[in-house]
Amino acid sequence: MSDNSQNNSLHLTPLGAGDLIDRAIRFYRNNFWTFVLIAAPPIIVGTVITVFWAILGRQLFGVGSSSSPDAQIFSSIFAGLGNIFIWFFECIATLIVMGGASRNFVRHLLFGEPITVKETYRNVRARLGGLITASTVITILLIFIGGLISYFGFFVLIIAITIIVAALSSVPLLATVVSLFLGLAILFGTGWVFFLAASRFLYVPQVMLVEGQGVFAAIGRSANLASGNVNRLYALFIFTTLATYLALFLFYIPLGWYAFLNGIEIFTFDADSIPAWYEVANQVISQASLILLMPVWMIGLCLLYVDERVRHEGYDIELMAARRLGEIPPVPRQFVNPLQPALAMNQAPNQPTAPQRKSSITTLGLN
């Protein structure tokens, strides 16, 4: 990781979507193995459980070379429901780890401390109960909001295509092209509306770990910070989604060729024709791509959190003051402190406080 002395000025220019992605990738590249090891544990655990769940389904319903169609159907339902629950808990675990990483990230800005796996999970352990509660609430809310918005988006899409087909029935080719572009526009708009709502909850782990807020106070604080960042969040999501599928494509090509050369029909609904080793390899590849790309989202949200505080609260000034003067002293209970701390001192009991050395590290211009 670059030495702090290499950074000699504060970059106050707000981050655009391109800057956000560029700096997230740059910071990830300089700390590649650290972020991979931070992201890996919850995804590896989820992968192992998913593989054993699939094997258990095959054993319970006797899926094999001579299994009945009913057994295949029940095995698929069993595997599908298991994957949904495993994915749900993976999302919760990822949000929890993201909160621990955010505090480590701000300590890196504040004191120049290295970002480490040990420090991240120590932060998680210090606020584990609150992080579990907050991450569970956020995941449930996002699933509900996403389902509701998707339903209305699909409804609008069906109505729009019906109108276009009726209006352009005499020109089928034109109707198809217009329907395709309109469908993409509605899909894009539906995603934007989802992120308009979801962005209000995405800073909760950071607020809890950095500012020391409780669960519900952190939700309100996140909603206040999130105004005006929808386009950047959506750009980060689109980038990570495209990168994920490109990574999957690169891994799946060798696996698909190997399966084809061995006479395996991979594009089939017949579970008997797909061997267990192929399903296991499929899960390992998909989860490995998540391990590699989840840190981009993690770093991006941390950068956005810091950027929002720089824009609205002069957070860069707070960081410089905290580096040299220490934390803002607490006010009496009967008063309300209008300032949020640069970094709340809610460390674990055995965690030493880092020495406050002079540093000219940039807030957002990460090398």
C-alpha cells in the first residue's frame, strides 16, 4: 500500500460515477489480497453449505440414473428453496463484514493504519449484535422493495408492449425493435427507482461502526446522507454486474467445453443428465467471482459514505482536526451535539488506540 507521505493535498472535488469506480478499483488493486480475504469467509461458508445442500437433496429424493420425474421436481424445489435461504444469509453476512471494513477504512484515512483482515473482523465482533439486526432489517426491506418495484415495472412493461404491438401490428419488425428498446428503457428505469429507495439504507453499517450510532438511529442517519447519490450507486451496480458476468463467462467457457467434450448436456432440465461434479464446479465458479468482485462494492460504498460527509459536513476538515486534536469531546446529556464524530471511539476493550501522527493523506484521492 502506498505510503501516506506520497499524498500531499486534500482532494475536495466531489466524486462522480467514473471517479468512484476508478478509485474503488485502484484502491482494491493496491490491497487486493486483503480485500479478497475480508470478503471470502461468508461467501466460502455459503458455498460449502450450498454444495452440501445440493448433495443432500439428491440423496433425500434419490436423484440418479433411474429416478422418477417427481423425485427430480422435489429435488429441484428443495435445492431452490435452500439456495434462497443461503443467499439471504450470505447477504446479511456480507453487510456485516462491510460495516467492519468501513471502520477500518476510516481509520486508514484518519491515522494511516493499514487495512487488515484481523482489524475488520475485530470491528465486526465489537458490534456483532447490532450489525446482525441492522443487516437483517436492511436485507428484508430491500427484498420487499425490490419485489414491489419489479412487480410494477413488469406491469408497466406488459401494458407498454401491448400498446406498441397493437399500434404497429402492420409492421412487425418495427414493433419488435420498438418493444425491445422500450423494454430496456423500462428495465433501466425500474432499476433506478429501486436504487432511489435502496440508497436510503446502504450506509447503515458504516454509520453504526464509524459514528457509533444504534440500529434505528443509523437508518435515519443513512437516509439523510443518501440524498443525491442514486446515479453513482446505480453506475457502481451496473459496473459490478457487468464485471461479474464477464468473470463468470471467462470461467464458464473452459468448464462448458470440458462438459461438452465429455458428452454432458448442460442446457437441460433433466437432473439425471447433469453429474454432481458439474453442479459443484458451477457453484464454486459463481461464488469465486463474488469473492473477487464483492470488494469493489464494499470499497465503493465506503468511498461514497466519506464523499457524502465531505459534501454535506466538511468531513475532510473533521478528519484533519481529529488527526491533530483528537475526538470531539462529549457534550452533557441535556444538550444535542450537532456534529457527528469523525470516528466514534467504540473500540473493543483490548484494542489499542493508534498514535495520532501527522499525516497528509488525501481523503478521497487514494493511490
